[in-house]
Amino acid sequence: MSAHTTAAAFLEIVHRSGIHAPGKLDAALRDMEDLPDDPNRAAAVLVKNGLLTPFQAKNLLAGKCRGFRFGSYVIRTPLGRGGMGAVFLAEHETLNRPAAIKVLTASDANRRVAVERFLREARAAAALDHPNIVRIFDVGQQGDVYFLAMEYVDGQTLEHLVKTSGALSCGRVVEYIAQAAAGLQHAYEKGFVHRDIKPDNLMLTRDGTVKVLDMGLARSSADADKVTEMLDSGAVVGTADFIAPEQAMSAPVDIRADIYSLGATFFALLTGKPPFTGTTAQKLLQHQVKPAPSLTGVDKTFPPGLAEVVAKTLAKRPEDRYQTPAHLIAALTPWLNPSGKLVAGLSSTGPNGGERAMEAVTAMVTGASSARMAPSRPQTGSARNTRLPELGRKGKLVAAGVGVLLVAGLVAALSGGRSGAPATEPGTHAAKPPGTGAPPAPAPQPAPAPQPEAAPGNRVTAGRYEVELDATGIKSLQIQGQEFIRSLTVYRGAYFYDGSRNAALPFPTFTRQSPTTYLGDGPVASVRYEFFPDRMAWTITNKQGGEGLFFIIFNGKAVQAVSNDAGEWAGALAKRDWPNSTWYAGRAKLKVTGGSVLRGAWTDLDETCQVWQLTLPAGATRTVTLEPGEVTPAEAAQVAKVATAPTANSEPARGPLGLTAPLDRQVFQRTSRTTGWVGVSGRAPVGADRVEVKLEGQPLEGVLSTDWRAVPLNAQERTFDARVPAPAGGWYTVTVRALSNNEVVAEEAVTKVGVGEVFVGAGQSNSTNYGAEPTRPKSDLVASFDGARWQPANDPQPGTHDHSKSGSFWPAFGDALADRYKVPIGLAVTGHGPSTTAEWRPGSELFEWTAKRMKQLGPDGFRAVLWHQGESDVGLTADQYATSLTTVIEGSRKVVGRPVPWFVARVSYMGPDRPKAEGVRAGQKRLWDTGVALEGPDTDALTGDNRDNGGLGVHFSPKGLQAHGRAWAGKVTTYLDTALTAP
């Protein structure tokens, strides 16, 4: 409803608002047709022509003409609320530069603390100029309203990123934390401690830059800033999840409090949750007295060296942490990606006016002058925290100001010092940087190579490396503290392949023949491990009548590149026929001689691993030599140039709206026989003020409305994420569009989206792709989900843990359901070859693989889990099997957060001579009888020509796959017919 009766009255208030410079609006109106006399319609015309924003028009129509201008900035639209006031998107009148305007309202201004903190943020921001800190443009007071004009950051906070995407990869987190530390180092040099570092105060821009936000709690050590001390005296300031112990006790703080909070942020980004949980009071107490959880305790695949860095940032005593952000950056250099977004340059002015900070970081990452960088214990108040060393200008390697820590600096970091070491400890000495005029130090005489020695738990330590092994292979291989291999539940880091189980071969006999020699022996194969000061020699014998395989799974979190003896280079995930290869991770390298092929990416859980393979003919013996070393500067330069190949589970390309849902052929679980929803999420372009969606197609019943429907838009972050009600059916064409001033600025269509039935498949080989030959559904309504993409449900089913490549029963199952219910059918198959229920228990690799798929679909995004397993547990009693599988089922329900139905098949067939194992069968039936699971088909009844190998095999023939699929559909149909008629 408008407060004006005519367009002329409305234009009068537009003039008085100050939105347009004098004469600008009149000039624009002269070029337009006459405005409608109705004020609402006139406002709509001005919005359409870009003369007003919807926010401005709405308030002007309500009769409000004040608050649209602060100094030279014109308010365009609200962005949200900050800690001390409202935040708006504005534009500088003459520079046409966007800005974020933080406004302290009149009511808040009556509170002295709010005003003083607001002005403190202004003073803090005005003193800072760094690419990793949000810059201030202007500050002022207009009447009784204070305002702050800041750099407008087009991006999202790291807190929002974790909420929407889950825990982030190590590489991304290291890059983000290093950038934040660079900004904090600059603030520290200017005499400021932030005091509220957390994921919500770190903004990630669209180009990958991290910027520190909200200096409202920043505290200056300058004598002139006594008001902050007065206002905060005795108060606990900060955020409970990320607060430093001394800050929680209201004790004096310095930059090391920010380092602790950055460490807690580090932990939260890597794990998806802060170090401590509980009430606010409990969190504050835990920060003070309870050691932070170890990253390796949360996930053993985290690089131990990186876990130590995080642990040091979270030390309870400030003197046990990194003493400055610069030292933290130096400690992170082994994990920084040379081809990624590097650390932004620090300012040239140190705490006492010296040009030291950038030189100090350069020196630390190159290993120069590290002894002199060991800081003294910081003091609070006006005393400086750390005196960083003065270096001659000729020793400068990186420009100061807003420069970038160049690849050359990182290359040097990769080639010098031990992995993860921050700075040389006090009392040691280091060479003076080149160019300072000092004579070169005499070359030290090499110390005798340390002899390998065995440690408890089958661990061998030599000069550069440390190895842990057991009866199934090599569990850990660290060089200079860097883990080179990935040891999993089913697979080992390095192991002889057991083809019957698609897993690591456990040796019946495993002995230590000397302190540095081990032997794993059995009827299938043997491996003799010998460890020397400068190398390892593994002698592998294949005792089978057929081909044998030995694998090394390289750690995709660490390895950056690989080369061969001919000087050829590739990304760490390349496929190559290279018998000899050298692998590079941080400052360390490993040369492996005597292989057959590099197989490329091997994806497990969220990480991508590279598989090195040795192929041995029947009865053959081969010796593989592994030589640890340190990366040279020339090699490091090559590593920096190598482009890493995309990961196997990389995200598909996005369109103009960056749609993450719906995806092509995605099936959404319906909520009743005829109703359901479609998820719509993405990101609108800059300037968009509305997002709409339209569905077109034939529903199961009735007629589908093709009206455009509004999708809620987060104006500040420009993101949208909503569930749009939709009838069961499909395939639908879903079109999403973004508008600005009623004009379409971006549009994206997905042509096949369904609302039907979705199932997760799990278990062992007959639930994956072990059938005699690949099959495909006859119906176009059946689709499969691999964790990143939806696609036609043709075999081999994508997304299985074992990457099996033959046939399955899933197409036949999907066909049967699509034919009966006339809606799309979605499948998410996650099984793994031969595997026991013990290998599927919560916390295991197989459980986490399936749990991740469930979480991706969402708690109400699938109907049930279909479980086919039992052949690998034929030796168990009924109690043992039922108890073990109950643990798996209950664990999955905790993950999903609802009592998701499980169908358990009756499975124990091991061939014509062993058609049934009554213990397992009784255990499966017990799960039905006790209500833990629903009844699946009795697949043991499928014998004879339903099995492969002329009826002698365990897996299904083409005929058996069809029969298996129909049997599963029969059991699921019985359940669905009841569920879909329930009120």
C-alpha cells in the first residue's frame, strides 16, 4: 500500500531521499515515456529502468525518505545484521564502487559500549591495509547515526561453507588458514589483536581469497587506546567455540590468543565441528583445562605433521604456541599448494617501523636466518610481542605491501628443512641469507648415516624414513614426517592383492628375522622387507598359478607430482607405463624402482589416492627398491609447474546459476504415493533480487502447474536452497531463473528430474558388479547416483566401494519397480566385493563409504537400504551374525537420524557343494523376526543356471541377475504397497 496518491507525490519523495544527485533523476525521466499516475506502477517502472532498487522503492512508497545516503554512499539493499548494527550494500555516488555500509542505529548509539566498540572497529580497520583483511573506505556520523563504509566482499563465510559442504580437504584448509594468518600478522604488526577469530569472521571470496572480518573486538596495544581496556575489563569477549584459554579467564591477551582461535578454526574446518562441545560454560572450561582432540585421533588419515601443527596452535599455554602468525605460516609451507592461491604479502612496516615482516616469513620458509627468528615470550600491553629480524634489502626475496609469496619462495620452502618444522629453536645457528656480504659458511661434514632400528609394534626407523608394517602389508611410510601412503581398512598402504576378497592378502606367517628384516609368507605369495639406512628393498614372490599383483596406494592428501627416469613429469594422479617413478610430497621424495604401471586415481571416501602396481607372472619373484630423499630446488620448481589432474570425484561443471540441485536425472524421494518435492539450490549472480523456479512435465496423476514459483534468496550471500513441492512423477524439466528489477539475468534448465523412489544398496559382491556380464535397464526411468552425478543405471553401477566392473541385479530391480509404480527409480550402490559384517561396522572404511552416500541423499532422501551379504560370514553362528549386522544397522540409523528401514536378504550360497550355511541364514531371519530389519529375498534359492561358470560359480549368470532383481523387487513391493497407502 502506497503512502502517496499520485506519481508526482512519489517522485517528490524520491527527490528528497538523496538517492540521485540533483538533476540526474529528471534527466533520466526525460528519456522515458510518461510514468503511470499510480505511484505503485510508477515505482515499478523506475525499478525496471534501474533508477531504484526494490528495497528503495518499497521504503519510498511507505513514505520513508531518510537513511538512503551516508556521505557519498547510496544505500541499495540490506545485506543483514552484524554484531553491532545493520549492514547494507551501497554504492559510491561518483566512483560507482560497491561498498558494505555498517550502520549503528540511534537506539544502539545510546549505549556507550556499543558506540565505543563501533568506533574502535573503525580505528582498527583504518590502520590496516592488507588483501586478507576487509578494508575500510570511510567512517562518519550523520545526525545520531554512526556509519562505516567498508570493502564489499562477494563471497561466503567459512562457517557457511562448512555448513553447506561439510568438512573441507586438508589442502583447502591449509590455504585458507595461511591467508588468514597473513592478515593477522599484518594486524599484529600494527598493534592489534582481533580477539574473535572464527569461521564466521573469515570470508572466502569468489576468487579464493580469505579476508578477516569484524574488527569490533580488536584490541590495540597502543597507549592511546585505553578505552578498550576500560570497556572490556573483567569481561569475557570472543566466541565460546574458538576462544583462547587466557581470553576465557578474562586475562590479558596478545597475538597468541588469535593463534589459538585460528587453531580452533583450523580444527573445525578439517573436521566439521569445533574442538569442544557442550554448553557455553562447559566450552569455556574445556578451553582452559582440557587438551584439544588430536586430528589423528579423529581421522588417522590426517598427515601427522599437520596434526602436530594444529595441536601446537591449540596449546593451553601461550608460550607453547606459535608466537606469531608468521611462524604459523612457515610451519604450513610443506602443505601449501604451489599452484593454488598463495599467501598474500605482509605489510612492509613492522611494530617498530622496520621493514621486517615479509623478509622474516621469506627467511623462515627458505630456511634462512631461522635461529634469529625464534621469538622471545610476548608481553601484553604496549610492549611489542616479537622482534623479527632485520634483513638487508639485498636479501629480500619477496616484495612487501600487497605482493604475493611467490612460487619461488614456496619452492625454496619445499627444498629446505624438515617437514613441518616452524623455525629453528633458540641456540641453534643458520646461514646468513645470500647477498648480505657475509662469507659463506664452511660446508658441514656429513654425519654417518643412522642405522635402521626396529621399534615396538613392527616399526622401523632410519635417517629419513619410518615404516610400520604387519601381516597384511605396509601400514605407514613416512619420509621427514610426511606420510606417503594411505592405509585403509580393506586395503593396506602397500600390499599383495588377494583377488578372492578384493582386499589385502594377510600372510599366515609373519616374522621378524632381524631388527631390520621382516618376512610375510603364505601359500599364495611372500614378501621379504629389508630396511637399509638409505633405501628399502621389498622382494615379492607370486606363488599362484596365475598372475599376481602388488599395490602401493600413494597418499593423495600429500603427493603433488610424479616423474620418471626420462625426466617426464605428471600430476600425482596420472596413468603411465613407468617402471621407475619418483613421488614428491612437500620437501620429501620417494623413488620407486621395479614397478609395472601407474593406475591413476583410486577414490576412497573423500580423498583421491594414486595406485602404483607391480604385475608378477605365475611363480615370479621381483625386488622393488624404494629410496627416500629430499627435494632439490630444481625438482621443487618442476613440482610447482605440474598441474594436478582432476580428482575422480570432482564436482561437475556448473551453469550460470551454479546449480547444485537439481542435477540431471536426479531422483527425489517422494513423501506419499502422489506427492513429493524437488530440491533447488545454487547461487544467483551479482545484482539479482529474485529467484524463481518452474516445473514442466507429466506427473503421476493430474496436471502439473507451470507457474513460476519464488525461491527464497539470501540477499547477502546470493545463495538459494529450498524444497519446492512437486507431485510424484517425471521426468520433469526444471527451469531456474534469477531476476534483477524484473528482468531475467540468468537462467538454467535441467531436463530430467524425477520424484519417485530412491534406494541405497550395500553388502558384498552380489550387491555390486560381480555378475557374469554388464546389464542395463530397459526403462529410461532408472538412474544411479555415484556421490557426485546421476546417470542412466547401466552396469557397472557407479559409486561402489570396490570399483567393480561387471554386471549387477540393479537394472532388473529398477525396471520392475518403474514398471509397477510409473515413477523414476534412483539407485545408490555402495558395496564392496567379498567383505564380512565385521568390516562394515561403524568407524570402518566400508561403513563410512555408505554413510557418506546416505548423508549426501539426506535423511529423507531415500526409502531404504537393501543389504545383500553373508557369503563371507558362513562360519558365523546365528547370534554372531545377527549381533554384528545389528551394530551396522543401528550405526547407520544414528548417522541418518531416523530409523531408516533395512531389507536383509537371505544369503549364504558358496556353490553347488555348499548351497546353505544355516548359522548365517538363521541370523538373517532373526533380524527379520526381531524387527531390526525387513525381509529380503532368499537368494540361496537361485541355483543351477542362475549362477555363473556353468552353474558352478557363486555369482550370478545373466539369467540369475534378472531373477535376483525381480526377487528383490518383490520384497520391496510388498513393503511399498503398504507404505504408500498409509495415511
